[in-house]
Amino acid sequence: MFKKEFVPGSRSKVKSSAQRAIRAKVLETYPKLEPHLDEILPKKEQLDLLKIPDRVSLYCLGGEPLFWQHMDDPVIPHLKVIHKYPWAFPRIRIDRGAIRFVLSGATLMVPGLTSPGGRLPGDEEAGGEYGNGGEELEAGEVVVVEAEGKETACMVGVLTMGTKEMREKKKGPGIENGHYVGDGLWKLDLS
């Protein structure tokens, strides 16, 4: 979605009622962020809405991007937020071979997740780290992608199929139109 660098469009202030709705939506989608929500989205601070290409809304606080949303899709955190609070989001892991494809903007394919280096929630070998409480993730859920052997997340996006279906099929696209390290949104200068 953000493969190329882009110039942001109009910037506007978010009304306080809309800001409360965004806070509620973030809490509903990411309940583990609740203790830190006032650090991320302070009630008394002014949130800005930045229009960017392809009908994407970027929510910023000062010059810091926080969340983005494509039309009526779920609110998705910027990778900088994920790097500060990595434990607050459902996670999956790709194997080493998929890293270069993800960082070049390719669609994340299921074989990168189901191979020996990959981890899906519910995998027995995943244990507590990627276990997601033993629950499978469903299509349409926001998920953070970590890479085998790396410390921080490299991508965030929406699943195109559930993790149970991924284990059964072992092929096809897993995440499309994600935000990854080095893309246009990552390089966006808001100063």
C-alpha cells in the first residue's frame, strides 16, 4: 500500500468527539494497550488527521504518526507505536527467507509463516510468545509480523485468511497491503 514515497495531503484537527471515538476503537481492537493509552493518545492533546493517497487517514500527535486507517478498515498502529509496545498486539513470525520479500513490499505469503522458521498463534512450538492464549486469529484481524532472528517487528497488516486455514492450505496470500519498515509511511517526514 505504501511502497512508494508520497506527499501528504491536507492536515486537519480531529474534533474531540471523533478523538474519543478513535480512542474507543483503538481500545476495542487492542485491549492490551489500555494501561498505556493515555501515553499514546492523551485526552488533552490535539490529534491531527493527515490525508494520504489511496484514501488513507493518518492520525498524528505533534509530528509523531500513531495510527492509520484505510477507509472503513480497522485502525492499524504505525510501526513506531508497535516498537514501543510490542506485547500489546497479536503477533506472527516469518522465516528468514521471507524477510527480503516483505521489506520489498511483496504480499506476505503463507509458506513464509508455516515453514520451520515461521510461527503462528496456536502452534505448539510457539509457546507463550506467539501463543495468543491458544486462540487462532481470524481473517480481517490486525496482526504484527516479526522476523526470525530479528528483535523488532518488520510489518503490520490485516490477515486475508485465518491462522487455522493457513495451517491447512499452506499456500496463498497471508497479508496484503501492510505497512512495513522502509516503506513510504515509514519514511514520511511530518516536521
